[in-house]
Amino acid sequence: MKTLDWITQVLEMAAALAVAPVFLGWLNQCRAWLQNRRAPSLWLPYRNLHKLFHKEAVIAENASPLFRIAPYVVFGTMVLAAGIIPSMGTRLPLVVSADAIALVGL
């Protein structure tokens, strides 16, 4: 694979992570519109993320390693899922794994 393909793949995953809260805000606005009530701001998910990232972590002293590592595993799987969906191109490095997952699913 070419270096440009890997750069495109990383940019695609970063764009998916950056744009996802906007889609959540838009979905919340559509729900509010369908329920005939005032909609929250489109940028509210970004404010919530900012608030959560600056919040102090509360972890029990006897928490298992699985409890500590679970958020990172979930975030990694979401990034990988965003990477295997070909949205900017079809000749990207991780698209082959998406084909394998689809084949196993059949």
C-alpha cells in the first residue's frame, strides 16, 4: 500500500470522529422537531464531550483491570469501525478487513 493510502485512511477516521457529534446534534434536533418542542443546540454534543473530558475520573480502588481498560477498548473498536467503512475511497488499507468481515457475516 502507498503512504498516501494510509494518510487518507487516517484522515477518514479522524473526520468520522470529528463529525460524529454534529450528526448526534442533528438527530436530537430532528427528534425535537418531531415531538413539537424546542431543539437543543446543534453543538451541544461537543460541549458535553468537553465537559466529560475535563471531569475527574472516579475509579474504585479495587477496580479490576478490565474495568480500567474497557473504555479504551470500546473507543478503539469505534475508531476501527469508522476506518473499515469506505467513505472517501475504495482502495484504502483497512477496506480489505471490511470485506473479510462481510464474508464471515454471510
